[in-house]
Amino acid sequence: MRESIIMKIHYGTALGAVALVTIHILFRMTQNFSESLQYQNVIANYHLLPYALMLEVVLILLSVHGFNGLRVILLELKQGIVYEKLINYGSIGAMAALIAYGSRTILMAGMGMS
Amino acid sequence: MTERMSNREGLKGMANPTRYGLERVAYWLQRLSGLGLLAYLIGHIYETSSIVNGKVAWDKMLELTQTTQGHLILTLVIGMCVYHTANGIRVMLGQGGIGVGKPGQPEYPYKAASLNYKQRLCIWVSIALAALAMMYGMAVLFGD
């Protein structure tokens, strides 16, 4: 994929994440902060389908943005065919692993498997 | 010196915010806050995964994170998040050609049109917004 397209994805994911993370934080502010973190409240959040879906989207956007950012930093540090391939595929792998792990939490908590 | 001139300082060069003015500091803070936020994201996903192990595991995790140190880290995360967002929007607009001035002939003293007062102002505003958000965050976190 061309770097210009990757940067557009980077900026797109950033803007999307800003909007959705704001909603995520506002959800914590609907009540007292420590109260909002109580087990029942958090589970109730996961059971709310639109909110759970939003968390999934946030997870994807932030993982893509975060690991692409790390990829850019690492590629700026050093260059080379093998190194660049390692960084590119490593970033995609780490991104996929984080999304899978986070999705597992959203799915299990949302379906009451805790 | 030779290493510096050949631009092969590697991590040491990237970690140095000096020598190139405020824009370099902004770049350095953007990188640093990005790395910090990625570390927090991974930690946050790990932290919240404890909810699938039931109430006891969740409460145990809260005991670990809802402390003074935990709140201080969260305050730092708020600051990094706000700075990274505000400065990131500046960078995005700049890459789109907004606020970087018009290209012209290089004339002494060779001041780049892109490094103008608007850009500098935006950097300071980003830092100020981050500081304000940190203060508000502290009031919320420690006000409980």
C-alpha cells in the first residue's frame, strides 16, 4: 500500500478516535468517576449493544493508529529491506493481536460470560 | 560531530528535543505522547480484560489502579491525549497546506514560511490545552 494512503488512514483513524474516545470519557462522567467504575456499572456498559459496538470501533481505530504511528517512528530510526518488512509485518501482527484480545473482552463481557 | 552531520544519530538524535526550535519540541512531544498513549492503550486493554474473570478480579484490579499513583498516571495520560490531539490536528492541517504560508524565493535570513507565528501559536495553545485538561482531570480524579 502507498504511504500516502497509509497516512490518510492514519489521519482518518485519528479523527474518528477523537470523536469516539470523547463519548467513551463522557460515559465515565455521567456519574461520580469511581462509582462509574464499579463492576455492575461497567458490566451494564458492556451489555448496552451500541456502546459495546462503539468500544469495538474505538479499539480498532486506536490500534490501527497507534501501531501505524509506532511503525512510522521505527522506520524513521532505521531503514533496510529486511528491517522494514519486519517492522511492517510486526506492526500488523501486534495490531491484530491487540484487537483480538480487546474484542474477546468486549464479546465475553457483553454476552455475560464473566 | 560527523555522526550528527550525517544524520545518523538514531534513537539518540530522535530523543533530543533541542537544536531546532519550538517545532522540534512539538515533534518530540508528539512522538513521546504517542508512545505513551500506545503504552496506556495496551495497559488499559489488559486492565479492563480482568472484568471477564468476575467481580473479585475486577475489584482487585481497581485496588491496583485507583490509587494516587494510578490517578497521577491517568492525569499524565489526559495531558498526552489532549496535546497529541491538538498538535496532531495542526500537523494534519499543515500537511493539507493550511496555515503554512505561500512558497517564495529563499531570501536572507532564510526564514521558512511554514514556521510562522500561526504554527507557533498553535503549538503553545496545544500545550496550554493539555495543561488545562490535566488540571480538570486532577480535580475530577482527586475530587472523589
